[in-house]
Amino acid sequence: MTLKYDPNLKYAKTDEWARVEGDIVVVGISDYAQDQLSDIVYVELPDVGAQVSAGEVVATVESVKAAADIMSPVSGEIVEVNETLDDTPEIINEAPYGAWIFKVKASDLSELDDLMTAEEYEAYNATREH
């Protein structure tokens, strides 16, 4: 299977993706991450209204073989979570770039400058053990 990369997103080395919508940052996990996790069975969502810092663990994705911490790529306030994941967490496997996990109202969008482009992230993944 060929992994997919969305050129409109930014990526963290910890496998989250980020899409900017004004001052809101939408966050999910990459195709690489869902492929490594395999069948996702549960997502622990953050609390709406929570204040988070860039790099802070705010959610957990669990699969039949592992659990992965999901970090916020920016500091700010959690303004929305994808409640669809409560009943159908497997949509992350099916459409990792459509199945967002949470949205953060960013206090400093320049924190996203530390993230990689799709091209950089693809090159980074090529250096990792599979």
C-alpha cells in the first residue's frame, strides 16, 4: 500500500497533521500513523475548553495492537472535538485526512513553523523503520 500525503497540511514528527482555518488549527493523525497502528478501536478525546500547550499530549488513539498519544501542534484552547469518533473510530483508518480529532483556537500560529511540509514528512518517514 502506498501511503498518502496531503500537500495542504503540515506534519509533526510525532505523526499528527495540522490544517489551518483562520486562527483554528484542525488536528488528526497521518496515513503513516494509522497504518502503523492498524485497526483503530477507540479514541480518547480531549475536553472542549481545555487550555493546551504545543507538544502536550491531549488525546489517545488505541488500536488492537497499540496506543498512541496525540499531541497538540500549537498552544491554545480546544474548541471542538470530533464526536463521530466515539462511535466510529475506524474512520481514521479509512480516511485519516478527513477524520480530524480536535480543533484548537491557536494563541500563536507561528508554532506551526516547526512542522514539516508533506514532502519533508514523506522524506522523514522514508528514514524510519517500518
